[in-house]
Amino acid sequence: MARVELQGLVKEYGAVRVIHGVDLEIEDGSFCVFVGPSGCGKSTLLRMIAGLEEISGGDLLIAGERVNDQRAAERGLAMVFQTYALYPHMSVRQNLAFGLENIRMPKPEIATRVAEAARMLKLEPYLDRKPKALSGGQRQRVAIGRAVVREPKVFLFDEPLSNLDAELRVSMRSEIAGLHRRIGNTMIYVTHDQVEAMTMADKIVVLREGRIEQVGAPIDLYNRPVNTFVAGFIGSPRMNFLPCTVTARDEAGVTLADAQGRDLRAAVDGRTLAEGEKVELGIRPEHMHPDPIGYPVEVDNVEQLGGESYLYVHTETGVALTAHLSGQTELSRGGRAHLAIRPEFAHLFRNDGTALPRLRLGELEGAQAS
């Protein structure tokens, strides 16, 4: 296990800078996920840690040691790629053992490590099979097993589930998270799928255009995003945004007017706002529900999933919104509806995208009582 520190890390390809001075500390034993849209720099950053990309500036420390100039093989890391990259002519047992044989590890030690990895990853029944006789999920477990047998300081995962179908992705998420709980090593995991990030990480790093937008625990990023980018990226379906104008402020929050002049409320600290200022109100789909006196919308589509439903609607000014309802609904495409937006669940963002601090529930109740 090891602590990983990125100090002003920079990556340049000629005159083009793609990683812009990233500072980050990844604690010993943590499961850290880099997440962001395609082209944000997450895989490049991972490859810099792995030693597969040269570091243009800054320092990379692993277990307190600067490793900028160390070769990949000297850093004590193991990487699992998006493609399985198994040797097709070798059995599972031989694939697991191959890397250890190359470094001339004693055969009894190799056998012990392979047996333990196979037990941990439930590969024991498949040890004598060739990769072509395995399912996609089993092949990916073998790829993970090749990393496990090396007993590295840090595990690196570069979108390892991208080639699996939806059902296998769910089961493999659970298996990788379970592996982390059992062995306790530091793991750094790259994905564009924020659901993977939310369900597996104890720390998420949200990246955009080679810069860190926010770092924190999954639920903290979900509840208190620092800007509209993080708010829209973390959460599925994404957060809804309504353009509004500030009309009043008080201790319990901010009063807003939408494009039609309808009043809305957000339980945020609006002391720095000015009346007449343009803002965006953010509300997550699960925090909207039908209410006769709610916000008027027209239904574009309904997805009925049995235990839950999704409403895709638009406002009178054409703003698209999504509502996530528990259970089933009688609403249908082309119908009219009213959706409640509760102030305590609302977020508020300035014109530059930065978030206003949300009031905690206790603070809100105290303000209302006074």
C-alpha cells in the first residue's frame, strides 16, 4: 500500500498543455476514481502515474518517494487496461503466472500467489481454460488477477469495464469494490461513467480539460457540487437547471422569479446576491414530484420501469426537465402536469456557474422558526 501525491503535475505535447498543474493527495488504502467527459485528461493523468507518459512538470510521489524519472516497472504499480490483453495460447493459470516467471520468482511462490488470486477472484474452476473459453467478465477477472499476483503498492484501472455489457458491468463493479475491501491496497480508477464512480469510490476527482473541478466523497459531490459542471455531471439523470432572477433574500434562503415571473425558492445562503441578479436554480430529478400547485410543464415522454418512472417534460419557455418518480404514473406523452420544487433540495448557481452555499436542514428550520 502507498500514498500517492501529485504536486503541480503538468503534461505537454509540444506547445499544447493538456494537464494544467494538478495538485492531489490520494491516501494510503483509498479507492480514488478519476471521472470526467472524454478528453478531460483522466487517462493521461493515470498513465503519468503509471510511468507510461512522461511528466512535463511538477512532481509525482509514491510512498513519499519522487518517481518522475523511474521507469514504469520500478514504481511498484500494477495496471488493468480497458482491453483484457490476455495471451490466447496460454491457460488462465499461465496468464496469471507469466509476469512473475519473467522476474524469475521461485516457482513455489508463484504457485501460492496464483492460487490465492484465483481464490479471491473466483477463478479456480477456470485455471486450465484458455481465454477463448471464458466470458467477458471472466477474462476481465483474469486481467485483474495478473495485477493482484504482483502484490503492487498501487492498483491502476483504466476504464476496465467499458467492453462489458450492462449486467456484467454491475457485477464487476461489485467484485472490484469487494477486492479493495479484502486487500486494502490503494486503487486509482479511471472512468467516464459517473455511476461507477458513485458506487465504488471513497474519493472522486472530477476533471475537465486537464484541471480538477472538485474532489470529495461521492455523496458530498452529489449534495454540494461546487459548480454547474459538477452538478450536471454527477447524478443520473443529470440535474435540471432553470434560469431565474433574484427578487428577494432572507435568512431562510432566496426568492426567485423564472422567465414567466413565477416565484420559486431556494434554501441557500444568498447574502452575496443582489436583487435582479441572473442565476440558475438546480434541482435533481428525484426532488421533483407531481403536485396540483406545482410548476406547470408539458410531458414529452414517459418511461415506466415498474418500480419507478421518468418524466421528460418542458416548461412554457422550452426548458427541458426530467423528473424521477417512485412507482408508476398515469401521466402520458402530450399531457400537462405540475411538478413541485422543494426549496430545501434546490441548488443555486451564479452566472459564472459557481454554487451558492446550501443551508443545512437545521439552519433552515431555525430560520423558519424565528
